[in-house]
Amino acid sequence: MDFIIENKWLILLIIWGLPLSYYRSKFRKIVYQTDSWLINIKPVFWKELEGLFGNIYPENKTYKRFKKFYLFYLSIYLLIFLGYQFF
């Protein structure tokens, strides 16, 4: 029990980070407009960053909805990471 209390930020970071690869894969497939699994191992990320912080498909409702969700997910992930670093 002491281990869990002492490492609660690390445990929370690991649990929250588990679905990250799935969400990133889904977002990359929307941004690069492909269904290929190879998009997950390619190192290209400029268009991904542009899609995350810009609006590359203003008419695509799926992109806009998932972008909002992904930004929310990443911001919570960042807050947990900062909590782990500073507390």
C-alpha cells in the first residue's frame, strides 16, 4: 500500500498513457487520410502538429471532434506528467 501511495503520480501516468498509442494512431490516420497501419511507424509529424494546433480540414466534422478530444487527452497527460515531476 505504501508503494502505491508513494508512486501515485507514476501509476496515474502509466494508466492514463495506456490508450495514447491508439488515440495517436487514430488521429494520424485522420490527418494523413489513410487506413494503413504503416502510418504508426513513420516518423513524419509536421502535418500531425499542424493538424493538432491548426485547422487543416475545416469541413471534416470527425477531424474537428477528434482533434478537440485528443487535445484534451494530451493536456491532461501533460498535467499528470508535471504532477509527477514536481510532486
